[in-house]
Amino acid sequence: MKVRVLGILSLLVVIIVVTVSSVILTSASRELTQELQINRVAALNRFAQLASDAAEDNDTTQLQREMDRYSELYGEGILIRLQQNTLHSGGLIEDRPEARDALNRASLNLSDTTLNPIRAFGSGTDIISRSFGTASQVLGEVVLEVDLDPARQKLRERWLVVGMAAVALGALLLLAAWRITGWVLRPVHRLSKAVHELETTGKTSQLPEAGPPELRALSRSFTAMADTVTESMESQRRLIADTSHQLRNPVGALRLRIDLLQLALRSEPEKEAAAGVVAELERVEEMLDGVLKLAAAEHRAFEGSSRPNEAEHKRLAVIDPYPILQGEVERATPAAHLAGSQLTLEDPTSGSHIVCDPDELAHMVGELLTNAMKYAPGSHITVATQPTQGGTAVEISDDGPGLPAEQRAASTTRFWRAPQHGKIPGNGLGMTIVERLAQANGGRLVLEPREPHGLTARLEFVKPEEDTHA
């Protein structure tokens, strides 16, 4: 956004500087032209008077001397046509077409004393002319060749000065535009970053009041809104966790009463009904356990995504994931045998260290192994670490039926279950918990199909920094 705004402001600065420079240079050209024209018209009038006197005295010696002196001094030619003869100096002769035209116009008593505007990079000379004599008779004509090169040199010097001033002014305006743009847009960037932080973590730091008054007011309003949203989300999480925790006591008491009731039952229908109640109660207990785990995982995810404090840093460590994977595979092997699945732990790759809480990594891997055994029974399940472009990934893959793309996208939604797995016990919170714990440890959960069939769950972690190893 800053680049776009600066681009527009730069274009406006260029237009302003070019316009102002053009006006100044046009004015300078006009000024030099007028100054030169006044001087040369005065010289033209003087020679016209000298020529008139020489015509009356019938003596052109003094006139020729003045013409030669002028041409020697200014390097400009003079041509004076009298009734008896024609005088010239400085190389201006009657045979030149522009001199002949000027003489003809002057002979008709048409004075031409206007110079063409001076151009900085032009070339050539200009000619002015007039007649002299009485009111009723033209006695002769005077033509003066005007050398424009000295005036052009002055104009080029002014072009240089104006160009340097234009560059300095443009740089100053661009610097001012850059500072002002930064002053205006810096609060906008902070606000955008705070919105993204609030969206991903549920928390945001207080925005400093900077920039124009309108943006300061907006920052205050957003900070107040973010505090309200954060408090509301935190209250919601606490309510879910506290409610789930408090429900465990009456559910436990209810299980005890049902167990006592089962001891008093005698008929088979009564025992079957009691077994159905126990199954539903176990489902409630599993749901409460899942909600408590999810609340804890979401709390950790929000803590890990926001700016960590010192205590949070102590929870994370640079670890080798292989021993944890080995322990979880050994722990899940009996359940895999019951499900008809085969567990394989591939050899570790070199340099496969990650930054993660060990207990939470074990929880995530255990949850993914449980899902693979539950929803892909009889499959071959592989656990491995793989290097990625930015770090290391822990992969749990199976060659079961897998999930379609739309179901993979929805699998981390709370309480979501695939339609084909409706008869398999579960609460639909396992993948959500894994995703939240991965976020809490700076990683992410990626679900991909495995060829030719199956599912790969990959926990991607960034590469540890060098100073972390130290």
C-alpha cells in the first residue's frame, strides 16, 4: 500500500516540479529575449540616425567606422543601404536571402524589430531591420544581424540552475511524501497486523496512539474492541472447561449408582437396558474428556500464537522426536494387533530436531495413531520423520481407505465425523485437539492423501534456530 501511495505522490511531485520548472524557464527565455531585443533595437535606432546624418552630409566615412567598431565588438553584421551606395560590416552582405528580405520590407517602411524567442539549444542568428528618412520619403534601410549565442549560453546556465533546484525540490518533496506516508500508513499497518493477530490468536497487544487524529481514535476503538473480544473468548473457554470439569462429579456419581443398580438387576431385559445406559454414560464421559482436552489445547494454542512470555519459553525445547515416536509406537502396538494393523517406525533422519513440548508431541502422535487404528483397521501404519523446506515433519500414514478432499478439509472442525464412520465410537474432537496443539508449538497439521490409497497426517515444525541449540 505504501508503494502505491508513494507512486501516486511521486507522479504528482514530478508533474509539479516539471510544471514549475517549465514556467520558470519560459519566463527566463522571455526575459532574455526582451533584454536582448531592447539592446539591439537601441543599436538599430542609433545606426539609423547615423545613416540619416551621413545621407544628409553625403559622407559615410564616420558611419562605416562606427559599423566596423560595432561588428568587431559584438561580432554582429550590419547592412545599411543608402540611395547612393550600400555599406556593410561583420560579414552581413546584401546577397544573403534573409538580409535581402529584410531590406525589401524596410524599403516599404515596414520595421521588423521583434526577435524570435530564444531557445537554449537552438542555433543561428536573427535579423531586425527598419527604415530611416523623413515622414514622406524613405532615405534608406538598416539591417542588424543579432547573435543569439551569448543569450543562449545564459539560458543554458539558468536551465542548469533550475534543473539542480528542481532535483533538490523533487527530492525534498519525495522525502516529505515518504515521511508523511509512513506517518499515515504506519498505524494502518499496525492495525492490520493486530487484526490478523486477533483473528489467529484471540489476543492482541495494545496499539500505540500514533498518526493522524482519526487513526488515533480508530486505534483506541480497536484496542477496546479487541480487549472485549479477548475477554469474551477467554470467558467462553473458561466456561466450557469449568462446565466440563464440574459435570464429571455428577457423571461419576451417576456411574456409581448405575453400577449399584446393575447388581440388583436379575432379568436379561433389565441388564440389557442397564448396559445401554452405561454405554451412553461412557459416551458422555468420553465427550467430557474430549472437551476438557480441547479447552486445554485451545488455551495452549492461543498462548503459543501470542507473544510468549518467559514461562512459555521454558515449556518449549529443542528435542529429537524419534524417542517420543518410539515410545508411542511401543505403547500403541498392542492396540494395533487387536485392530489387525501393523505399525512400522522408520529410522530417524539426520538433523531432525524440532522445537516442541515433549508431552504435547506424544499426545499428538498418540491421537493420530489412535485415529489410524480406529478408522483404518487392518492397514499398515508408518511413523517417520521427514525433512521439509523449513524444518522437520512427523508423518503418520496408513494405506486404509483415506478421506476425500472435502472431508480432509472438515476433519479438524469440532465434533465433525465422517458419514462412513458414524458407527465407530468417537466424539469428533481428536483432530481438532491435534491441530490446536500443533499451533501451540509453532507447527501445523497437514492432511494429505497417500498413494495409491490411504491418508497421511503430517505435523510440520519449523527448523530450530542455531542459538536455540546452544
